[in-house]
Amino acid sequence: MRPSHFLLTSLAMVAAVPGGEWHPPNLTTESAKDLLLETGTCCAALSQALGAMVSYPGQHSFESSVASYWSVLERELSPSCVVTPNEKSDVSRAVFILRIGDEVFPGQCNFAVRSGGHTPFAGSANIESGTTIDLTKLRPIDVSADRTSNFEVVLASGEIVNANATSHPDLWRALKGGSNNFGIVTSLTMRTFPQGDFWGGFLVIDIAAIEQQFAAFEALLGNPDYDPYASLIFTLFWDAPTDVWATSYSMHYTKPMENPPAFRNFTSLPQLYGTMRTSNLTDFALELAVTNPSDHRDLFVTATCRNSAEMMAAIYRISQTIVAPLRSVPNIKLSISMQPQPAFLSRKSASTGGNAFGLNDEDEDLFNVLLTITWDRAEDDALVYRQARSLLDQLEAAARDLGVDHPYIYLNYAGPWQLDAIVAGYGAESVERLRETSRKYDPRGVFQRQVPGGFKLGI
């Protein structure tokens, strides 16, 4: 992908006052304050500046935006208005007005930033009685000629900058894991490579062979010559009505090689069902999407462990102990997924500029654990959250006992009470760099104070 054709237009439109504060065209700090005082609210001022891009409860574009979140928990929030920018210069004007608005109406101009809207917990990408900036229209996709890497970012000032290995490299590195603490990414240029057909699909293996499955996972992840074309997600599913557990795999090998050696420890086990085939990326993506339906209340909780079949067995045992009280919850679905995180991935990241995760020199093979729960009724929220926290507490204790615990927490899968732990897991050195970068590009702390969603650096 490359920045859209709006990039040059946007950069040409921004204005800077020599020796003074940056501001968008035709909008100074004083004129923004006047607009806010004249209209009386941030939403009203945004309407004056952005017209029909700002919508309110009862309007089709507002209701459509709120209804499109993956999780019902996010849909239950009602912002005062939704801004749906058409291009990055619209994002710039919106952020500028909201920042000035907090000076005029302290505490009344908070906002959320929504991109895909897939994080499930309430407030992660939506806001109650504030402004939600919905970026869903900013998604042109083009193949860049040079295939280099770049973030285009709207800063807290409203200024649009490019962050890459040579321009704002500190911001570029911080954005690789630093989440929404620095600005709003309006365009992302990524390295790409051609991907032809490859082998993969779903595989259900008899739960009776569960110990062999754990051993196969440990062997795959611990192979010093880990095959970089091999990817899998191992999932334990619980069926509440029958209280029966099952295992399945989303398994892919990104070459058109049927049953490659990397997977034979799994494919040699007794199979109950499978869709393994050679096909294309779109086909496989659609197949995986079916396992993640919307229109439910959803919770993610996550942890990271060092490679260990013994730990995987402990996770299974703990999971069985926490589900009994959940059988009374209508339409509940619970799964535990484990995904390999081989050491070579961290080493590869270090060679391409590093990241904010504190994993750049990681020399251990890790695996990610994801608890996913879906349910329907608000009255079951407390029970679901309580059992999820119990599972995580027991999981972390077991990992410590076995000596396989690890502080890293994958933020995209984190539960709402894990946000502080994400920062701690990055390590003190990485966190201090992130804080320095935040203070540099957002000295007023707009994305710390006015954007409550996501995890914060605690500045």
C-alpha cells in the first residue's frame, strides 16, 4: 500500500506560522476558539468546519457507524457526534478543533479513534458523550512502486507528518507497538511481496490425542530451524450444552506444498474433520472470518508463555475448572487459542528498525494464549468477567510455578483490566522511549488525556 493521492494535496494545504503554532488552512487558534464559543460545543464547531462529515444520533450515518462495531459492547456507547473524514486533511482539522476545544471547554471535548473497530471492550474505539472519529472511509489501497515502509500521521497539533526510517524515526519506531499514544495514522505504506496459492485450511483432531497435540506444538515451535512458511492457530473449544471440549487448527503453509514436514506431527494424528486444500489468500481469510461472527458481547484476555507442552496442558486443566458456572449463560461460547511466536520473528524485527514491544533481542520461543468468550445478555457480564479473570490469574500462577511466564502482553488481545500490564511488559527502557516520544510529539498530552480509549503510557 502507499499513501493515497490526497497526500500531496494535504501537505500543500497545511500552514505553519513562522515562530508560532501550526494550524490548518483558514483556521487559527483564535478563530477556532471563536468558533467554539459561538457554537457552544465541540461537536457544533466540528459541524461548522466539516459539514456533513459530522453526524448525530438519529441520523443514518451516525447510526450506521455505531452499528458497525464488531462487539455489541462497543455499540452500546453513544457518542455526542461521529466525524467520518473523507481525507487526512479532515482528520487534521478535527483534531485541531478538539484540542483547542479542550482549552475552551475543559473535559468536554474527549474523543475516540475508530479504525477497524474490532477490539471488543467498551471504550476501546468508541466513546460515551464525546466525539468518535471514524476512519472507515480512509482506506484506498494501492501497490507502491518502491515497496518501502512509512506511516502518515496526524499529530495532536493537527499537523500531518511522515514517519519512517529517515523522517521522524523515533515516531516511526514508537508507532510499531505504541498504539494510539502519538497521533492518528491516516495512511500506512507497507512492504509487500507476491503471494500465490498455498496450502491450508481447518483441521479437527480427536481430543483423545490431546497430549500428543501439545507435544507436536512444542516441537514445532522449538525447532531451531523453524519453517517460516508454517503458521497455525491451535484452539481448544468448549461446548457449553454438552460440557465437551474439542481441538481444532487453523493451519497454513504459504507455499503450494501439500502436508509439509512442519505439520506432519499434527496431520498424522486421528482427524475428525478437515478442509485442508491448496487455495488463495481470500478464500482462507473468508473461511477464518466465519469463526468470528459479530452481534455478540465479546471479551478477549491474553497472556504470553515460554514454549512448553506442560504449560499447555496446565492451561487446559485450568480452563476446565472455570467453565462450570458459565453453563447457565445462554448462547455462551468459549475458546482458548495458542499461537507460536518463534524467536526468529523478534530477531527479524530488530534487523528492520525494531519495535516498541521490548522484544527486539528476544531469543526465546514464546506462544500467545488468547481466551475468547462471546455471550448475549448484559446481566451475564459480571459472571463472564469474573471467570475470565480467574482463568488468567490461575494461568499466570501456573506459568510462574513452571518457570515459563513472560511479561509481554499482545495489546490487540488484551482484556480491559490488562492495559497497565501491557506497558509494564514492554520493559522500562522501551516505555521511557515511548514516553519521550509522546512528550515530543504531543507536549500537551492530547492523546493521553482526551483519548481515554486504548492503553496509555501513564505520562
